[in-house]
Amino acid sequence: MIIVVKPGASDTQVHEIIDVLEKNELKAHVSEGAERLIIGVIGDKSRLAPGSLEVLSGVEKIVPIMESYKLASRQFRPEGTSFNVKDLTIGGKELVMMAGPCAVESEEQVEAVASKMVACGVKVLRGGAYKPRTSPYAFQGLEKEGLKILRRVADRYGLLVISEITSENDIEYASNYLDIIQIGARNAQNFRLLSAVGKSGIPVMLKRGIAETIDEWLGSAEYIMSEGNYHIMMCERGIRTFETATRSTLDISAVPVLKGKTHLPVIVDPSHAAGKAQYVQPLALAAIAAGADGLIIVSEPVQSHLCRQSLQHTAVVRLKIARDDCCLSGIHCHICSCISFNGCRAR
């Protein structure tokens, strides 16, 4: 349930509410919106005596939340969530662009991508240092050295860094290099990892599991939020269906559904969903039209080993910006001319 605090309630009145909850071994999660203060209550509500909250002077009303996810529910923060990662606002008025190689192979590779991306308004450099693969014999990433490469290149160009972490044991080390932790589809229900990331307080992009329902996905976000970390982005990256024309089926409907169910920002990854570059531009535009707060795009230099080997890079799309017709030669990128990076939120 959530407790809606009366407008103008004093700090003493708010603390009185929290004290009652804590005495009954319930957790209080305070959310301060533009107009109202809301307290999310987590735990066994049967511990509360009937009417023990309603009689408090600071309580305006109590609203039950029927969903299993309480803190991630739209009811907890009806106005929506936005937050800053350094100077970048996630969930604000501007479309957030993240781009970079699927896997970090070398500093030269990442440099080649970053030097082009920064000119086009990309704010976050993505790249896989730890790469969980279906096959144990496939390239698993450069791990710690990959994190160092991402940080060095990003610092040269004033970019933030996002990369996937696959184990709770790597969080402390990775926190020295990452601005945003990515939880990949394979770990979307790795609950120990989710809880550990929640305790870290580091901003998180939570990708949807390949067979997760939206409610299950929001349940995964709840694990992070229950540990006190509200800086979460939900990332739709495609789900497994019977269709084989694309790598996964991008669930565009998930964007408006999430906007109705949760207050958390929504990012879309058309690259991993499509698996073929020629489909990524229309999927990216569809995601923006559906209300996505940002896109995360795979971009590879021409000479990249992954560019030659991965289905994701079988077709070439040159990144062009409609704003200035800037064509970035030598870059395979899963987005092109119709998307402007200067804050456009084409709806």
C-alpha cells in the first residue's frame, strides 16, 4: 500500500508515520513528488492494528496497491520518475541516446566508435566487457580490461559509460569505471544480482528477459528498488516468439504498457531485437513514437571481428543525422538519417 501524506505536513508528522511503520517491522519508502509526499509500505500489513495509520494527523489517505510490485508501480509516483546521472537526465524531456560496440575488443575499436558518436549527440558509451554467451566457447569479453578501456575512451570524449555486470562479485570493482550498470536479459531474474545492484546505489538499466512477462519484469525491478535504489531504466530488447525473421520480436507495445504500469523511464534496444541492421531504423522510430525515453544502439567499426561474424551486423547502415546531414563513414551503426539527436521526442 501507499500512504498519501497531507499537503503541508510537517517533518514531525511524517516521522510519526514512519515510526509507526518501523515499530511494526514494516519498511517505509518515501517518494517526494512535485505536489505530494508518498510513503510506500513494504512488508506484512497485518501487523498494523486497524486504523493505526488513518488516525495520524499527517495521513491524507491510504491507497492499496494490488500488484506484487509496489515501489515500481505507477501509483507510487504518478508523475513519473526522472533522475540525473552526472549531467545527463534520464526520463526527462530529451531523448537519451546510448551507442557503442556490442563487445569491447580493443581500445582502438572503442575509440573509432566513440570519436564518431560524440559528434552526433550520443551521451552514453555502451560496450560489453563481460559477455554472457549461449556457447561457452564463444568470446566472453575482456572483463576488467574491457571496463578500463571503456572508461579511458569515455573520459576522452566526455561520455558516460554503461556496461553489463553478470555477477554480484564484480560490482565493487566495476563501480570504479561505470556510470550505469546494465542487467542483461539472461540475468533479468538473477535475484541475488538484482538485490546486490540495489544495495550499490548505482543507476541501473534493466533489460527484459527473453521470456519475461511485463509484470515479471517489473517484479525484477522491485528487487532493486526494495534495496533503496530507485535509479532504474527499463529496457525493452525483444522477446522470444515463434518468429524467425528477426533475432527477437521487439515488443513495441511494452512501451505504452510500461508507461501505464510504472513510473520508471523506458529505453528501447532495437539492435539486439532486430539482429539485422535494415530493420533497426524503423523499429527505433516506432519506439520513439510509442513514448520511449531513450534508445541504446549497437555501433561497430568496419574492421570489427563482431561486425564480420555477428548476425546483428550483416547489413550496413551509415549513421546520418538529419539535423546536419553528418555521414559517419566507416561505422556500422543500427540507426540512420531520420532520427535527430538534438533532443527530438517525435511523437
